[in-house]
Amino acid sequence: MKLLKDLDPKDKKIIVRLDFDVPVKNQKVIDGFRIDASLPTLKYLADAKKLYLIGHSGRPQGKLVESLRLKPQAKYLAKKLNLKFSERPCKFYERRYLLGEKIEILENLRFNDGEEINNQKFAQKLANLAEVFVFEAFAVSHRAHASVSGLAKILPTYLGLRCQKEIEILDKLRNEADQTVVLVGGAKIDDKSKIIKSYKAQKILFGGLTAAEVWLKKNEYKNEKFVLPTDGKMSDGAIKNYDDLSRDEILQIRDLGPKTIAAYKDIMKNLGKNIIYAGPMGQYEKKEFAQGTFQLFKAGVASGKKTIVLGGDSASAVQMFKLENQISYISVGGGAALNYLATGKMAF
């Protein structure tokens, strides 16, 4: 892909893949971090003849789901750009949201099953709207979808400003993998398992439901760089050792235990020069299960080392703890960033 600085947007019709998959409550965006990250690119494209913005929200599995419409995101972006918001029906894509006179947002791409299976006819319909494709949705850069790799095969493709920055930072981290400690948490082990095994970090510390699932499959994850928790906080508040628990009980752990937190802090203090956070260490949204996530964020900040937070839940946790201004960099991508760290590739 080419860089955006090499594109003259004047009088061109441009289709832009954005990341609209943000938290929405009561039809209002409650965390617009990923949308905000695209604003410099949209402002760079201000002289375009027409901008078609595309993206997705949630996992509607090819069906129209009212709660996953992009209307809240469109209204949020209209306000950010100080443009008038309106909407109208559309034969091609059921509904469009208009921002001023030059910007149109198509409805949730995943309402069409052609998006996730990378259907070329669907990609071609999208491509017919414009003459240039700008990719500014790093969080889905590892997905071989119609609006990602499909469009890139049809139209001249340029990398958005934030996407370019993400890759530049992750490339530096790739070159320093052997000096990097990674904390892998959250719940999406399926997205992470292959990546975890191939990434050549100095140490990988596990937490959250990911830790439970790796613990239960220890024979598949034998590697001296992997560090598993030894104790955890149960749903009833009790602290238990993993060795004393059944399979079902391990899956009920909601946070790291004090011994594990102390061991992880020691590793973070004494190893590497970079610390990467890829998923929370527990059910951080509840105060009683937030200590593992909070304490290890604080430990990273106190270490003076470069701290990188990878997207989604990790970014939300940092903001909840009011530590975002003390973190070196917050990526818009979680699984996508891990994938790039491990492979150096996107889906293009």
C-alpha cells in the first residue's frame, strides 16, 4: 500500500475503511477512541469530491440487527467534524448516513454475509463507489474481509495516517521482541493461540480467561518464555491456588491472586525494556476483580519502560484507571496488533 502523503484527494471519490466497532449504550457512543484516531486522515481528505465511509459494529453474522446499526457512530462523527447529520434509504445498502454534503457512511458492513467471507462481488460493489481506497481500520487489518483485502485488490490503496503510525511503532517492537515482556489476558484465546506460540518475546505473562484456557492446555503451550498464574481470585472472593482447582473451578477465576501479581511485578521490573499489555488480567470492570489489571498497569508505568497497550478492553481499562496519559502508546488494535507483532503481516 502507498502512504497517504502520496495521495492528492482533490476532486476524487474516495472510499475509506474506518473502525466503527466502538462501545455504544442507549444509542450513544460511550468510547470513541477508535473513531477519534481516524480524524487526522479524514481531515487530510477534506478536499475530496466525495467520501464514502465504511465499517462494522459487532458480529451480526450477515443479518440486520437494529442494535448494531451505525447511526450512533455516524452522529458521533458528525459532531466531531462539525457537520450536519441526516440519513436516507439506499437501494445498494439499505441505509446511508450523511455528514454534510460530501460524506456518506454506509450501514454496518457485516449485515451482508459477503463481508466476512470476502465475497468479490460484494467487494466490487463497494469499489464501484469510488476510485481510491484508504484503509484506516488497523484493528481489522488481520481479517481477510471484503472491505479489507477484497477492496485492496481492486482499487489503488493508501494507508491511513493512524494505520501508518501503528505499523511504524509495531515494527520497532518487532525488532526488540527479545527485550519485551507481554501480558496476555482477556477472553479471546482463539484469536491469540497461534500468535502467542510464534511471537518471540522475552516473557509472556498470562491472565484473564486466556490464562485459564492456557493452564488447561499446558501440554500445548510448553515454552520457557510462558509464565502462568499460580493463584487467582474466585467469583466468591476466595483466593485459591490453581493446582488445587478442578477444570470448572479454574474457569471461574475472576482475577489474579496476590502471589501471581507479585511474581509478575518482579518479572516486569527486572526484564526487558518494553512492556506490552494485550488484554486485562481479570474482570476489571468490577472493583473487587480489578487488582491484577490495575496493579500491573501501575507497575509498568512505575518501571520507566516503554508501555504499549493493545486496543479494545485494555484501552478501556487504562482509561477507567485514569492512566492513559502515563502510557507510552495505546494501539487501536488488539488481535491485529498481536498478529502483526508475530508475523509482520496484514491481510493484504
